[in-house]
Amino acid sequence: MVAKQHGKVVMAKVDIDDHTDLAIEYEVSAVPTVLAMKNGDVVDKFVGIKDEDQLEAFLKKLIG
């Protein structure tokens, strides 16, 4: 889904077992947790598995 955005969105995956400091800082209590960040700030997030339509709506909301 991210690849379909043609560079407007970048995805990074973090192993919270290796980076517990980030999990604590961003209050990640369940996996998967997806954080949308802009200029270092969390602008949106969701927890749990989403279907393709929900992911597309999430990304479109972010990029306008």
C-alpha cells in the first residue's frame, strides 16, 4: 500500500523488543501499532490489523 503512494509516504519498521525505549516513548502496547509521523511528531496512529480499504483511507487522510 505504501509503494502505491509513489514516494509520498515512507515506512519504517521497528522491532520493539530491540528498541523498548521507542515503544515506551510512543506508548506502543500492542502489535501492530502504526504511527504516522510528520516532522518528528505523531499526527495519527492505529492499533491492530486493518484491511486494504482501511489502510488506503488512512494513507489518503495523511497525504490529502
